[in-house]
Amino acid sequence: MQLEQHVWTATARVAGQSTVEYALVGALVVIAAAGAMTLLGGEVTTVFSRITTTLSGAAPAGH
């Protein structure tokens, strides 16, 4: 009976460690994405502005 309890305790401990590791990796991904958006935000805005300008110029005059 004690062996079974030890196995369940060890399994729960490993599952808990995995959960914490996934949470840390998720947090790092969020931080990296936020940093990338901050660095590239101005460039993305410029690209979409150019696209909007190009498409506006390509529209027929009556529309």
C-alpha cells in the first residue's frame, strides 16, 4: 500500500513540475511576442499605410 501511495505522490509531483514548466515557457513566449511587437510596431504601421495608399490610388475614380 505504501508503494502505491509513493508512486501516486511521485506522479503528482512530476505533473506539477510539468505544469510549472509550461507556464514559464508560456510567459517567455508572451514576453518575446510583446517585445517583437514593440520593436516592429512602427514598421508594421508603415507597411499597412503604404498598402492603404496604394489600394486607394488603384480604386476607380467614381468609387
